Amino acid sequence: HEITYFDETDSTQYTAHKLAQEGAKEGHVVIANEQTKGKGRLGRQWFSRKGTSVSMSLILRPELPPQKTPQLTLLTAVSVVRGLKKATGIDCDIKWPNDILINGKKLVGILTEMQADPDRVNSIIIGIGMNINQHHDDFTPEIRELATSVALVKGKNVDRAKIIAAVLNEFEQLYDLYIERGFDLIRPLWEAHSVSVGTFIYARTMREVIYGFAKGITEDGVLLLEDEKGKVHEIYSADIEI
Ligand code: BTN
């Protein structure tokens, strides 16, 4: 991998988009020790204080139809869970589509964005924000009860570089497998860690809130939700409450 490292940047996501426009190769990773304008899903802010979190963005250039992009988010979630397990021994859960939780609290967020470029294969930028060495007071009051970190779970600070290496290593292996053999081998890995499938959930989409039974995910990573009338909704993007 080529790695671009910043002690401080606005957002690794913006930087990765810029590098992709300038022709960065597949596998290029942008890592920052601190982001001053970290970006979350749905226009939210993402907080990352110096020295505590891991903020990174991967540039990918797969030759995939755009509707398959959600598969890469799911693949990333599996890589993070496996990397964290290897590097720290902790077991975490995946909440569709892209949150990594421990005991119901958020440990990692993933943000997948596409960049269309007429001159070359489109790029996909996958941002991963991991809470590693935050202590309770490092989180802002609004998220303090909703978020957790590896240090809070383990009771001690951990080596961030080791976690970055483990997650990137898992990602690389799964991504190669995915490019060669498709999503079929990735899906069961995702399902094994998922807490949002096989249970009743609320899905808050842009338009409505649907309550129902999450039956599973489709080949394209779309969530299938059966409401109380038995109608099955295909959920492309939503906030899930379990
Ligand atoms: C979410 O759960 O809302 C997604 C959070 C994604 C945060 C990461 S940190 C690295 C990359 N750079 C950003 O500005 N955002 C993503």
C-alpha cells in the first residue's frame, strides 16, 4: 500500500477524494492522527481527538457496477471486526450497514463514498473511524453514553499501529477474495457478526420509520425488512434501532 499520513488534517475522506482525482492507485490509504472536520454518515460530524482514535480512508478502484458498492461497506465491517479481534482479542458486533458495536455502544463507524471520474475507473473511498484510546471524558456529552473505545473495553490503552496493520491486512485478504470470487464468501462472515439480522428492528429511512423483522441481506447488501403486514421492504440506507 501507499500510505499518506497526516498528524492533522480536516478529513481523510476529503484528502482521499483529492488524491483519487489526482490518480492515486487502488489501495492507497490516508491516515490521520487527528481530523478537525471529520465526516460521519448523513452529514453528521465525526469526532476524533489527537492520539486517541484511528481515522483512515482507503481508495479503491474496483470494476464494479455502482449498485454493488454496499457490498464493500459490509466487507469493510467484517475486516474491522476480524482485525480488532486479532490485534486486541475483543469481539464486536456489526449493525447494518456499517456500525461496529460492543455491548450496544459504537466503537467504529464506516463511511463509503463514490467518486465518478469520466477519465478513469470510478473510485470508492471507504472511511473508517475507530475509537481506540478514548476515555469517558474524551467523548462529547452528546455521544458519551452511545460510544465506547477499545481502551474502555480492555481497561487499558492499546497500540493503534497494531490495530491499523491488522485491519488493513484483513481487508486486503477479503478484498482479494471478493474480487476473485464475489460476495458469496463474504456474506456468511458478515452474517456471523451481525446483530441486526434475525431480529425485530426499527429502520429510520429518509422518508419513514419501518418496524419489522430483519430477514437478511441480499446479494447487493440491501437489508430485507418484513413489516407487520408481511410486506418485505428493501432498505438501502437507514438508521437502525434494535
Ligand atoms: C459514521 O458512522 O457516521 C461514519 C463515520 C466515519 C468516520 C471516518 S474517520 C475516517 C474518515 N474520514 C472522515 O472524515 N470520516 C471517515
